[in-house]
Amino acid sequence: MRRKLAAGNWKMNGTSASLDELTALMATHPDPQVDILICPPATLVTSAVVTAADHALQIGGQDCHRNESGAHTGDISAAMLRDAGASYVLTGHSERRTDHNESDEEIRNKTKAAHAAGLIAVVCIGETLKEREAANTLDIIAGQLAGSLPDVLTAENTVIAYEPVWAIGTGKVPTTNQIGEVHDYIRSRLEQRYGAGVGTSIRILYGGSVKASNAAEIFAVSNVDGALVGGASLKASDFSPIVTALQNA
Ligand code: PEP
């Protein structure tokens, strides 16, 4: 039985005033029946951890360096995130792949660093519109899974987020058939590579323009174990109905 996960990625949004949104979210879900994760900008990780100290809500980073420490100005290591109280980190978000030219190999190294630091890595994969239109989606997904995931992992330290690049922040959402096809495919690849035990137990999130109005439909799709949500995670009033939909799924 996979525990469901509602994850929010605040991206480069939020100042200390945004912690009020965490407080409101926790007040609406005092005893959540699903895991809830918020990944604020790095500047807010410590204060978000303090804000959520008495609640099950978990805090994560949005990226980490592959090394534990060293001369990498502006970067943050997985060990530092762990030290700040984070329990998760996103790796390979499409905005990192695009803005920072991150390769699958780089993402694999970051994912290994996350595991070594005791963090749960949410490894993001997904095709561009051009790739989907060329009917290459499953090949792209297979390549990203093969390249971005380490050979050794567990269902406890790894979550996959399928995020079609063309659905992120656009309001466009794949059909439920399209989501189901990719999630079922990811599940089969995971089972093939890591064996039925681990491969069946890894959670697979869908991400890309999830909002209150489409969440229930998406959560009914097979092998969708939750969502990674960008824009609709910034306000508790938008994110809370998504958490509720996941609880009811
Ligand atoms: C994301 O940033 O991972 C994301 C899915 O964004 P949005 O929900 O805004 O499409």
C-alpha cells in the first residue's frame, strides 16, 4: 500500500509572510491521512521547518548539489538541507533541466547525494510538447528513468514525479488516458529494474497544472499516488482542496 503524497513546489516565490500559508494549511488539515510536503525557496526552509514543527507536514528543498560541501558558490548541498530540517528534495525539475542545463547524469548524482544525506528525492521526469507530438513520450520517459535514477534506491527514499513539460504552469493537462499510460509505463520500468517489491512500492506523482477542479479526476487514475503542484500550492486556499481530493481518492 503506497501512502499518498501531496507535494507543493513554491519555486522562486515566497517571503517570510508566506509562512502564514503553511499555518493555514496545517490548521485545515490537523491530522492528514496523506503525506503533505512543501518545498519553499531555500531562504525559507529553516523557518518553514520551525513553523511545521508540531505537524506532520514535511519540508523539502527544490534542488541540491551533487557534492556534500566545497567551492560551489550559491549552491546548497543535500546535507545542508537535511541539517536545516528538510526531509525531501526535488531533483531534475524541468525548470532546472532547462535553466541550468541539468543532464540525467547530473540529476542521478544529485539523487545519490540526497539519499546519502538521508533525504527523500522526488525525481522529476517528463517530455516536452515536441517530444509528445513526435510520439516519443515513452522513449523519453524510459531514457530519463534510466539516466536519472541510481542503480541502488529504496521505495522509502525515492519518489518519481511525472511532469509533462508542456503542462507545467500552462493550464494544459494531459487526458487521464495519457496520464495513465505514462504512469503505468513508469511502474513497469521500475518493477523491471528494481524488482517487484521496490518497483511496486515507489510512489509516482503527477505534476502539471493540477488544481482543485481537476485533482479528483487525476487522482482516480491508476498508479497516480499524488501530485507535485506548483502554482496552486502557493495559497492554502488553493492547495487544501487538492489535499482533500487526495485523501478522498
Ligand atoms: C511544478 O512546478 O512542478 C508544477 C507542476 O507547476 P504547476 O502546478 O504550476 O503546473
